Amino acid sequence: MTTTTPPPATITVQKVGGRIGAVISGVRLGGDLHPDTVAAIRAALLQHKVVFFRDQQHLDAEGHEAFGRLLGEPVAHPTVPSVDGKYAFGIDNDHGGRANQWHSDVTFVPAYPAFSILRAEVVPPYGGNTLWANTAAAYAELPDALKLLADHLRAEHTNDYDYAAVRPEAASAELQRHRQVFISTKYRTEHPVVRVHPETGERVLLLGNFVKRVVGLRGGDSRAVIDLFQSHVERPENTVRWQWRAGDVAIWDNRATQHYGVDDSDAHERTLRRVTIDGDVPVGPDGRRSTLLEPASVPEPSYGIASGASTDGALAEA
């Protein structure tokens, strides 16, 4: 018989930014939370886009995944193996911990994750913060003419991009190893530049570093349009910065945010674990869904992806 903890007498939600971010107190995360507590967390998450919990040192890989199941179905990365449990994805100095670029997780597949849950195990003595940006606020502040343009654009996302440009200081052998794993299967997906959030109804900008080009535009024009809309996402007013402590947990709505791991902690160890929760296929303002362009069919399941999984919801990213 499964038991759940009673709802705490007080759950506090305190904003840490005007447009994004809140700290939730009074909750001990795990797989036994009361449904009312889970509902309160989800509501805060949808409102504030990213929520933070301090002092969750009790969580291990099993508890991390068990809590994730209360928000939805955990999914594995489509190309990179997990390190703890079935779905806990490792992020450290050698595996994604220096991803100093704005992105939403795994947008190179059609149904990229709805939520990501990141748990800090080892943090450096300085640096290593993570930033999040509210892509709904970025869209909402656009002038009407730019909203109209964005509403009619579609863009191609891929996991096959220029890793050397992102990490120019990395050794060529390290870049080659990372590339071999990350694009062991090459994915290309066409998404609307604006998706309608399936739970809140908000319109959000769907961009980030996995975007290769805007469909129908030449190279220079495509890059200029991407940079124009991405600049609104990255405006400081739309962002929040979190200074990690060991035991912290951050949960973000991956459909309405981008994030950026700051690479400024030198060689100090920084180890985090992430569990991602399955999402759905984006729909644009015109009702068109995202489309998988490559591969032609879904490869055999790996790293915990359930047998028979479809591109509508079985694949996730880092």
C-alpha cells in the first residue's frame, strides 16, 4: 500500500524576480508527496516558470525520479546515457556542465520535455550559476508587428551544430568524443517559432542554441531574425540567476523558458543530476504541429526509452 505524506501546514512561495523565478519553502521533495502539495508546486511552476527548493540533501537518484513521476512521465536523453538510475542525467564539468549557451532542453525532437528537475550534488566555491529566461514574457513584450512576424515563422532545430564554436578552448579530442555521443543519432525537427503553451495558453518563443535556421529564409536573413527574437528572450528583465548550494533543486517549465549554465568556476568540480519529464508536440498559433524531419523513423529505444516509444513524446534532451 502506497502512503503519502500529509500536506504541510504552510507552503510558502516567494518571488525572486519580477518576471521569473520563485523559492518554495516548507516542502521535503520525494515520491510520497500529498496530491495537494504536488498541485501547489505545479501551479507555482506554471506561474513563475522556474521554482527553487533549498536543503533537499536527502534526495538520491531514486527519490529524484520518484518525485519526477508526480509531475509526469520521466524520459531519457535520446543519445546520451544516464549515470544514476534509469533517467537521472549527469551534468558535470565533462558532460554538459559548461553549456554556456541559451537553450531549452532537447528541442531537436518534436515532443521535447515539459519539465526539467535539476539537483545539485557538488557545487564550486564560486561561479557555476545558472540563468533562466521567461520566453512567454519575451513574446508578450514584442511590438505587434514583430508578434505578427513571429507567429508565421517556423524554424529547424538540430543536435548537429558547431561544437567548436561553442567551446573554442576545448581540446579537439574532447570535442570529437562529445560530438560522437551527442549526435550518435542525428535529429532535425521543424518547430513553430511561437508555440501555444498547452496548459497556460500563453504564446512563447521557441528558440535557443539548437535552432539551425528559419524556414524559407536565406542564411544571413535567417540569422538576423533568430538573433532579433533571441535578444528579447535574453533581456535581463526576463531572466533570473540562481547561485547553487549543495542540496538545491530547481524545476523549470521547459516549454516556457530557456536556461544558461555559466562557465566561470574554473576547474572546480560542479556536479548536478537532471530528470526530465515528457512533453507534447508543440502547436503554433496557426494550429500546425511540429514535424520530425530526420531521422525518417525513430531509432531503436536506448538508455531507458520505453519500447514502442513515438516521436510524439518519448524523446528528451539535456
